Amino acid sequence: MVPDVSTGSSTLGLINYLFGKGRRDEHTDPHIVAAWDMAGAPDPGRDHEATYTQLARRLDHHVDLRTRELGGKKPPQHVWHCPVRTAPGDRYLTDVEWAEVARRVVAATGIAPEGAEQACRWIAVRHADDHIHIMATTVRADGRRPRTNRDGWRAQRECRKIEAEFGLRRLKSGDLTAPRTPTGAERAKAERQGQDETAREWLREQAYAVGAAVGSISEYFTVLRSLGIQVRPRIGPETGEVTGYSLAAPGDTSQGEPVWYGGSKLAPDLSYNRLCERLHTQDLTDRPQQVADAAEPWHRAETAIRDARAVLDSGDDAVAQGHLDAFGDTLHNLARATNSGHRAELQAAAKAFNRARRSVIRADHQAATALREAAKELAYATHDPAGLAIALIFAALHVARAAAKWHEQRGHEQQAAAAEEAFRHLQAGYQQAAQPVLADLARRAPRATTASRFEQDLRAVLPDDADRVLADPAWPALTTTLARAETAGHTPRRLLSEVGALRELHSAEHPAEVLNWRITVQPNRRTQAARRQSTISGTTSMSTAPHPPATPATMTPEERGRHR
């Protein structure tokens, strides 16, 4: 059951909508199911002599009294509106049940507390099977305004209780960190334009993807403009500095004017202040540099992601929250840097994880600098090394699962569900990418004598996990990886010992796959260390790379012109 609280200034306008046919003739049998006084509330849906104006005057009775006291000025935003909708698949409630829902919601939100004789006037209108609209005029009989602070949160909390008592689907409780959902008008507009998502949703995803790739606020605005998105900074009148910003999608207009959405209205962590916490406010003089080995950004990202999982398991809450936010950036850039068929699943994972990257816990972004910088390096990646890319996805899906567990332990229900959804998309992407590679490795498995020697090495260094590794279907693929590493000059027993010590294998569902991808990364780790040492000694020269790509992770040429 989903409540959605908003305010307005036109009682008659809202009544006209509630009792009208709807924007697409979807309103059927509109009528009042509950009110502050059923006998005193004219019902245009049941009484043909009652008019919308009569009902509006009855609701606005105390507002008019208050207006005369204020010298002809109506209180601002005095119309309180709260649609309450059951979840898809729920049974349809009766009028009597909806009446109880309405009375409980207005009591919980402070509009009409139970037993309060001076409470606001309100009505609940049903014009569809699955929802009602509660509207009220927020002036009490004594002329005071009701205490409706945190009314949306209180309405949600009451709806969770109603779901349990009515046997309805239990939805996830929020914590006031969720982004604003598109309005009915925004959805209808997207449908008329033939779009799958509203301008608000499209702008939100572009803002996240661009923010993941750039290093400073000015670059953030520049890249957004390069995508055709209009940017309107808000300048402080006294300081002359930027204090906020708004975005407008290409071609999204109302009466010929752009429809602007403030950063915080897209998502709480897209506000200007929140962006400044993780992006530089000045242009960077030192750009990321091209490296001799194109696989190095992938290796660094994989290492940083594995470190993030360790933080989630044992780190401070603020530090862990910072890593979750940086991990969200990593997913966006990983999707952008991947050119294979599983890219769609990675994009879906990044989009789903946007809800899991923030909570009421204030993030320590400085603690996650290594992961965030590694994520930004992926935005410069021009090569998709299959083995390292799959190892990175494999590490990412384990972080997503750990994030779901972390949020669940702290009662963040919506974030836990979002992390689980991201995990499922990452898992699907991993299967698409890894299965052909593992199958090819299995076909190239070494001779039985070599495999037997690797088995002895495994039992010697990982005796507790050896049986599970050998029973894993990926064991033949692992023997091929060990044979290749041995040919490259590595000692299999030492490699198995090193990768086995990185993290316990008891909880791994497929331990052979875990070892396979760790070994895929491990030789690169030694190569990178040698290269860094060579760079320090002055034997390697670097060149400056261009700015981050203008196209963010979620953009395609078709999507870029969707609103034009």
C-alpha cells in the first residue's frame, strides 16, 4: 500500500479532477467513502443535486474564516492531498475498508487525530478499484494549522500496519532517502511521446552516469550539456557562487518552456551539496594518464572492489556507506566500458543500485577515495580484457550481495531490495560473459597427469576446501588457467596459496570459479607492481589522456535523442 503526500492551493481544482473522468477516462464511479462528516459532506458522485462548488465551500469553510483573519490572504499550500494505492496483485478493498484506511491515515499524519474536535476537514474519494484520494484543507476549526511534519513518513508507517492487518502485500519501508517518483501527469506525457520512462527518470540516470565519470563539478555540467541536457546553475545573491542547479531534458517543454528539475528533486544525492562532497569544485590540473597496459584500470578496479567487500564485512558504518556510493559509480563505468552482449544487464544493475547507494547513514566519501578513483579510471578504458573484465564482474556481484546483507542488518528494506535486484542483474551478466569462457577453458584442459599434479598442489595448500573445489564443475577450467600460469613462469602451488589466502572459500558456492578468477588477476597484480616500480625509477613515460567521454554509461545514440 503506497501513500503519496503532496500539497496545493486549489480545493475546487482538485475536486474537479477527483470527480471528473480523469485524463484518459480512467475514473469510474467516483464517490466519497469517508469524510470528516459524512452527513455534512456533499457527494457529487452520489447526490446529483450536489455540485463541486458546494463541496469545495464546505471543505474550505475554516479556510475562509482564516482568510478573513488574514485580511483576504489564503494560507499558502492549504490543500493536502494523499492518494493511497494497493500494490499490484492485491485484492480490491471494499468501500468500508477504504474508509477505515482513510481515517487511519488522516489520524496518523496529524490532519485529523482521533478524537480531535477541532481537526481539519477532509474527504476520501474512490474512483478506481485499487486506490483512493484523501484531500483536506489544512486549517483547523480553531484557525490553527495542523502539525503535519514528516506526514509522508507517518503515512507510510501506518500503511505498513494496515497491510499486515488486512492481509495485503507487505511493501518495503522507506527512510525518506528515496528519489521522487514521477507524477501521473509525467507518466501520461511520456506515454503520449512514446517513451518508456519519464523525463525525470531519464535525467536522473544521465546525472548518475555522468557524475560517475567526471572529476569536477564544472566537468559534470559540461558533459551534461554535451548530451543536449540544459543546465541552469543557481547563483547565490551575496557570494556569487553556485549554490544549486536544475536540469531540463531535450525537447521536454511545457507551453514552450523547458521543464526544470532541481538536482535534489531527481535524487537526494544528486543535490549540489552532495555532489561537492565527492567531486572537486575546481577543474583538475592533473588528468588520469594513459598506461602502457590497457588492462591496468580493470585490475585496479577489481582490487578496489574486493577491498570494498571487506569494508562492508567489518568496517565503520559511515565508511561502508561511502564505499557503497563509490561502488555505484563503479557499476556505471563498468557498464560503459563493456562492449559485449552482457552490457544491458550491467546497465540494469547500475540503475537498480542507485537506490542502494544512499541511506540515512551519512557517507564518509574520503574513506572510499581509492574505489572512486579506480571507478573513474574505467571511464578511460579503451580495451575490454575478457578475463579481467569477467573477474571484475564476479567481484562486483559479491559486493552487491554483501551490500544487500549490510542494508538488511540495519533495517534498510528498500536499499536491501535494490541491492538484491542489482545482484540478480550482475549474476545474469556474469553468466552471459563467463560461461563461454569457462567452457572454452574446460575444452583446453591439460592431460590427466598434469591435472593430477595440480590436485596434489591444491590438497597441499588448501586441504579444507580441496574436495569442494574438485567437485566444482569449473575444476577443468581451473586446471587450464593453472597450466597457462605455469607456462608464464608462475608456480601453481604458490599461486593457489596466494589466492586462497585472499579470502575464505567456505561460503563460496563455486570455489573453483573463485580461484580461477583470482588467478586470472594475480599474475597481473605482479606485473602492475613491477610497472609501477619501473615508472618510479623514470623508465616509463606517461601522456595526458583526454577528458572523460561525453557519453555516460546508460547512453546510446538512440537514447541521446529520445526527447528531441
